[in-house]
Amino acid sequence: MLGHAGTFNNNVVSMAAGVAAAEMLGPEVLADTHRRGERLREALDGLFRSKALPMCVTGQGSLMNVHGTRGPVERSTDLAASDDRWKELFFFHCLEAGWYIARRGFIALSIEIDDADVDAFLDVAAEFAP
């Protein structure tokens, strides 16, 4: 058995509420959130690459993670030589600019995030990598 910690893991009520909310929102809202996440992840990854920073971004849709390695990251062994100080610096840079991401590099977009928010966050990221 492989354990995986998480706030809502194996919580049937939370999962049922998530399904009900997704059904109420409809496919268009969810597709827009997915598209925004893809755009943010690709732009962040491209920014780090264009500035030759040893960082990359993995994920899918509205869920992504910043890594302290150039990548690509396809399996856990690809992270063996990561330098987590890069994502720590990015975390503190974002925090100082008024944007919160998880300290471990995790970013999750909600349905309330719009294109202007994504653009504003990308501006903050560009300031990190001038």
C-alpha cells in the first residue's frame, strides 16, 4: 500500500460536493479554468526557459508545480538534482508582490481567476526573471 496524505483524501462528502459543484458550474466554466491553467503553465515554463533559469513547471490544467530544475520532469528521479532554493526564492518573490502560491511550488487556479489575474501573475513572474 502506498500512503498519500491530503486534506480531503478519502472524504466521500467532499468528493460528492465537488461533483455536485462541477455539475452546477457546467463544462464551459471548467474548460475556461483548464485553459487558463494551461496558458499560465506554458507561459511560466517558457519564461524560466527564456531566462535560462534552472526552473520548470509541470502540471495539467489548473494544477501545476514549479520545480528547481530545468526539466523536463517526467518521473520522480528527474527531480534528484533539483535545487529547491529556486522555487523558495520564487515563492518569496510572489509573496512579497502579494501573490500566494504554496511554498512547495504548487499552484492551483480557482474558477474566480480570470485572464487579467493570469496576466498580472505573469508580470510578477517576469520581475523575478528580468
